[in-house]
Amino acid sequence: MGPRLTLQVVRSELNPRSAGAFTIATVDGADVAYIETAAQGIVTSNREEIAALTAAWEAIRTFALSQQESLDLIRKVIEEKWT
């Protein structure tokens, strides 16, 4: 079985949609999203909201480093700042 998690870093200065953080996941076969706001976190399974977040993610992803580049950057930052 292949990896179940993909990690890609988007440098903050390149993010075209820096309005807020969100996570999209599949839980028990259904898509759900966690959206962070200034006041609270929101969990939603609303299909229209998931579709909007998925479209936002696809726009953001065009600016993301590849998974390997992302892992290399994370390792570099750990070495520089935490060791």
C-alpha cells in the first residue's frame, strides 16, 4: 500500500489564498473539512463548502513544493533551528 498522507509545503509569501488555514480529509468514506478562523475552528461536511475548499486547495497546490522538496525543506529547518 502506498502512502496515505501527502505533505506539501507552500511558502507563505507565495500562497495566493492566505485567508486562513483548512484541512480536508476523508473520514469513514465521507469528506470533511476543518476550517480555522480567528475566533474558532469549524468542522463541516457540507458538499458545497468542501467543493469550494477543494478548489482553493487546487489553486494553492500549484504553488506547492513537491512532496520530496517539502520534506527536504522541513528537515533543513529542523536542523537549522532546532538542533
